[in-house]
Amino acid sequence: MMRPKNAKELARMRAAGRLVAECFAILQENVRPGVTLKALDRLVEEHIYQQGAETLYKGYRGRGREHPPFPGVICASVNHEICHGLPDDRVLHEGDVVGIDIGLRYKGYCGDACVTYPVGAVSPDTERLLAIGREALRLGLAAAQANHHLHDIGRAIEDYADTQGVTVVHEWGGHGIGRALHEDLSVSHIRQPGTGPRLIPGMTFTIEPMINAGTHEWILLPDGWTVITADGRLSVQFEHTLAISHNGPEILTRL
């Protein structure tokens, strides 16, 4: 079990979360047809460094020294890419979606969030999946109440997804966060046996459901990072870092 954060630590995590939210405010104005993923990566990198923070993804090796280092500041996952997409020279086109995940450390504490953006005008089916993804995150956050249990979160998310005819990716979940990007606590986004640990004020973690239009199954590409849907259908992701409090979940990465 993770150690709950004290008031001083929570204040620093709020500052890190605000900075993450500022990055997304910049992206909101710049995700459009014709822009490259690399250009979006540069915008975020410049803002992070201007604020005296450090990036967490660039150079990160997911499975030890043999794993290729991640090449960018943001993860940029387009259309059927579920997560960990590379911010390369690809150009975004009208009707695409792009899920952008940002992790940073500011004054010793981390913030982590993801938003999936529509690129220009998108189809009604795409707009519907985006709305489902946002609602899945909202319901997961609403389930994260003090004295409730960890597995309430995944149950709320998957129960909702089932009613909408979509699936939740099983293997990729949320995580504890604080001084390190990944701290002790694994947050499932699907139903689990039992209740899991009780949620205590001061606990900080991410909720980040990945919602697929088709199967929940996935394939890892040879680049060692990019995860795609096994059936090639669309995927969206939304994520926040939150703190458990007596007054409900405090979302730390919302501007």
C-alpha cells in the first residue's frame, strides 16, 4: 500500500498537476489538421522547461536497459493506437483522433494526464466514442471516494462500458504517483474479484481508462512502445491524477 501524502506534499502535487493542465491548454489551441506530432511534442517540451520542470517520458526505458528509450516528451497515439504512440513526423488529418499523454516532475513531484483530441471535424461514431471515454473517466473518478474500495473504480468503468457496446483495455491501468511517476498501487479499469484496499485521504494515483470501439485485445508494435487495437478499430483514452480527500476526489491535473 502506498503512503498517503501530507499537506505539504499535496500542495506540491497540485502545482505539478496545474503545470500538466497548462500543457493541455496549449495543445487545445494547436491540435488541428496539418500539424505534426513532433511539432506538438516541441510545444509541450518548451513549456515544461520554461517553467523549470522536467519531462518524465523522454529517454524512459519501460522494461530496463535493453528496452529502447522513449523518444519524445509526449505520448501521441493516433486512431487505432491505444497508448504509448511515438511523437514523430506523422501529420494529423481531418477526422483523426490523437491521445496525448503528458508526464512531468515539478519541484520533486509528478503529474500525469491524458486527453484524446478530435482533429477537426470527426464522424458521429468517433464523437460518440470520445464522449464515452470522457464519461468512463468521470465515473471512475466519482467512484474514488474516501472509505470506498479501489476495485469500485474498475467496476464503475467496465459496467458503464458494457452498456455502451465498447470495451476497456484490461492490461493497462492507473498507478500510484508522487515523487515517482509509478508508486505502489495498481488501479484496474475492469471488474476485479474482491474489493481491493480501502481508499484513504492523501492517497494519490491516476485513473486512465482506454476505451476501444471493438475488441479489448491489443498488439505491441516492433518499435517496443506503440500499442494498437488488435482489430484496427478506434481507441480513446482520458486520464487524470487525483488525490483522495474527505470531500471526494480532488482532480490535480484539471486547470
